[in-house]
Amino acid sequence: MSLDLTGAAPVTLAPLDPAHLPVLRGLAPHPEQVQFSGSATTILADPRESVAFHVILSGGVPVGLFKTDSDYEDGRHFAEAGAWGLRGVMIDARAQGRGIGRAAFVALPSYLRRSHPGLRRIWLTVNCRNPAARRIYLRGGWIDDGVLYHGGSAGPQHVMRLELS
């Protein structure tokens, strides 16, 4: 598979398929975004059993990825024990600016309900220096209660949640 984004294509979300790995390993955000999301290689290197990997596809071609984490609270005092989190959201630089992120986050609630039955709520943090990502999350139905998380490696982060029930 190669990355060809010459036309508008439907955006879908799917669990990671090993067949996606060769394309995913070649994806990268803009260099200034790596501090917020990581690269595809660093995201995929997460060895924790609590993490599940998911792919953002445009016309069936991987253009991004994210992971869900069933042990998100892990020292973050804004989420309840047993909370799930969304981590490592990354869209390839060549795919940005085409509405793919927005479409992915519109599709996310129904995708999460199917892929994680019984999940009522999921959390994420978005760096305060990344307002474009925050706007996409807000448009996707995420709620920002004004709480900041100060334990991030790249500075303060907005705490956001998505209600799924």
C-alpha cells in the first residue's frame, strides 16, 4: 500500500491490521507536532498490554493512527480509576488539511461503541500549545471542563472527555 491522497476519500477507523504496518511506519506528523503526538514508530512501540492500536484510513489507505488505553488513570488524578484514554493521535503531514482529522473524530464515538462495548467515557489530554487539535476534538463532541493536567512532557494540557453512553 502507498499513500495516495489525490482525491477526497471516505475516512474510516479500524483496529490495527499487521498489513497496515509497512505504510504506518512511513507516516509522520509535521516535525513541530512530534512533541505532542509522537511519530508512528514511537506510537507503535508502546508495549503495554492495556493499549490497543487503531488506524485512520482514507479511502482504505492508512493516513494516521491512535491508541486506546484501558489503564489511562495511571497516576493522572483527573480521571476515575479504571478510566480509558485516547493516546498518540497522529495524522500524517501529507494528509493534514483535508478534513481527515475532523472526519475521524466525528466517526470516533460510534467506532468506540462498537470496538469497546460497555465503554461509557474516554479521556484525552491535548497540549495547550496545540489549539488546532483541541478545536478538532471539541467539534467531535469532546468536553473540556477547564481542567489542566500539568504532568505532560511538553507542558500543560487540556483535559477532555467524550461521553459514549
